[in-house]
Amino acid sequence: MKIGELAAIVGSDVDTIRYYEKIGILPKPARTQGNYRHYSVQHVDRLKFVRHCRSLDMTLDEIRVLLQFRDAPESNCGEVNHLLDEHIGHVTARIATLMELEKELHKLRRQCRKAQKAKDCGILAAIGHGETHQGSKNVKRHIAGTH
Amino acid sequence: MKIGELAAIVGSDVDTIRYYEKIGILPKPARTQGNYRHYSVQHVDRLKFVRHCRSLDMTLDEIRVLLQFRDAPESNCGEVNHLLDEHIGHVTARIATLMELEKELHKLRRQCRKAQKAKDCGILAAIGHGETHQGSKNVKRHIAGTH
DNA sequence: TAGAACCTTGGAGCCACTCCAGAGTCAAGC
DNA sequence: GCTTGACTCTGGAGTGGCTCCAAGGTTCTA
């Protein structure tokens, strides 16, 4: 099948597929006479695996590790379990951080009840002299921001 | 004060300060004879404001809007309130997504109890034929991933 | 045979920094 | 006065995971 068909089946984007090939997540497929990429069922499975991992918010580096194990059926999967545990830890931590943030934001929001002059706005004032929130300050996060 | 001092006071990085200047978040400061940036208390306040907003996970574009209101004390702050409400909405939504993800990951984790051969690993198997998680599939997120 | 729909490559852009090289400036100590 | 070391300057590249684009080539349909 051609790249567009693969993309449609997996629910991915052709650009993403080419990107995965470029960085070695997907192997280089065969080419047709007209130089089109030609994919097989194996490619579908692998891409589905990758996209599922991505939907679980794993990085491509983490996925690379999982693919190694997938490609080596006789190897010991202990590291897979470990990787997943770590990932769960990151997600849990990120949830905690965001919930603190949410609390903080609600508190901030209560500083201004109605639309008024900016100079009287409690929100702008609070941001102005407020402390930088400890939890997020200078923290190199594994789990990214809210945007 | 020089850039390093400003950075130390605010708890920021000199590179970040120069970056903010470049993209217009901070105004260009005066220069000393030796071409060093020279900052005043106003710069400290403004940078603190910006860093506080960033610690609340706002984008620089959102911060740009807030700065506009900060710079126009007579303007109506309704949009500030609105911006904050929207931001809170994003955070809340992201928390919900991550909690679903966490559940999904725990479920996946239970598929493999002990280190064994990769070909027998329930996790690898589950990722392989599992459905891509709806919630995260093809969703252009305002609130970013876990990394 | 024309045109649409697909495919190719290479490169730029996104966000919010972060790091680096190579050069310049400045204060302290000898 | 000279050296040393800490600081600063600029411009540019790199991060992750795509996404979009231009300019051209291929294939399918009417």
C-alpha cells in the first residue's frame, strides 16, 4: 500500500510517517517503480504500535526502547515493565503539579470579581507582587506544560 | 544592574532574559559604555510578572496580553478575567485527560506481572493490538503532553 | 489528453527556551 | 601595568514531535 493508505488505516498523517522513517522509528520501506513508498502489513502493525504509545504520551525515545523488545521476542521484558512504571510516575506527578496549579489559578481568579479598570484589577496586582509558585519554579519537567 | 544581577534577583536565566527582549516581552534596556545591558527596578517588576505567569503555565502570547493591560491602567480588565478563565479551563481539561491516561496505563501495566520473554509480555502484546486511546487521538491539545 | 489526486524531496516553522563559540569588558590581585 | 577570571556580548544551532510548504514527479479517472 502507499503512504496515504497507511496513514488512513492507522489514523496518522503522511508527514508523520515520513518523519518516523527519517528518525528511524519506522524502517525504510520498499519503493515502487515510480519511487513511491510501498508498505506491508508489518508496517501497519508497527505504526499502530507507535501511535498507540504516542497516545499514551510516551516519547519517541521510550517508544524506541519498546520497539527493541518487540523486535527481540526472546529478550527479557523487565525493562518494559520498568519503563512503564517510570512513565506512570511521570504522569502521576504531572497531574499533581497541574492540580496545584489549578488551585493557584482559582485563587488568583477570585482576586477580580468584575470587569474594571486594569489598575484596580486584583488579578494583575496579584501576579505583580505574587511569589513565583514554588512547584513550577525552575523545575525541569519530564511532563510538559499546559500548552 | 547588569543582566546577571537581574537574573539572580528574579530567579531566571540570562539567556531567557535576552530571549524575552528579542521577542519583545521585555523592552530593550539602556546600555553601559561597555555595551552591557543596564536594568532598573521597572525591569525587575516586569520580569517577575512574566516569570510568575510562566510558573502558572501561561504562554508568552497570553502573557503579552496581560502585559498590555498592565501597561494600560485605565483599560477595562474584562479580558484579563476571560483569559484566566480560559487558561483554567485548559488546565482542568488537561488534568482530566491525564487522569484517563493514568488509568489506561495502570490497566496496561497489569498485563505483565513479572519479567519474562518479550514475546510473552502482556504489555507489548496489549500495545500491539490495542486501540489507540480515543481521548488523545489526533487531538490538537492546548495543554501539552507529559514530557 | 487533461486534470485531479496522489506522491517525492528538502527545508522552514512552531514553542520556550538552552547551550555554545568566539569575542569583548571589567574588577581584583600581584 | 599585567594577568586572571568572572562576567557580558552577538549570532546561531539544537530540543521534540510534528506540521506545512514549494516545486516537481506519478498515477488514476473522465
